[in-house]
Amino acid sequence: MKICPNCKTEKETTEFYNRRNKEGNSSYCKTCTNTQSIIRQRKLKLEAVEYKGGECISCGYKTYAGALDFHHKDPKEKDFSIGQVKC
């Protein structure tokens, strides 16, 4: 059994992710880890949308940032690959 420092709940060790290339489990339970990841991803998406002008370049839509997607008109002008960025 282990206590998650975020939700203060005692849980089985199977409720914690294994650490990458390390012994033992992560500090936070899977539920808290997933919630923190979603919050972080949404924050980064909002920052990216604001950085690119806050609305669709084609139609001006800006009601819900989650509905917006990013495309490159010319892939050669792409600054970097988001999959390669580490926070």
C-alpha cells in the first residue's frame, strides 16, 4: 500500500505507474497523474492557440480552443516537431 501525496488516498501499488528506468513506483497515483497530464496538455494547447493568434486563420472561429487544430500550409516552413519538444 502507498499514499498518493496529491489525493491523500492510500492505494495498492498497482494503482501507481512504474517509474521509467528506475526502481519503484511513481509518487502520484494513476488517477492523479492522468488528471495532471490533462491539465498540463490543455494549458499548453491554450498557450499555443494564443501564440498563433487565438482564432482560426480561415474562418475566425475562437469559441472553443479544443476544436482548433494546427496545420502547416508549407511543411518546409515548420519550425519544429511538437512530438520532439520536452517540457
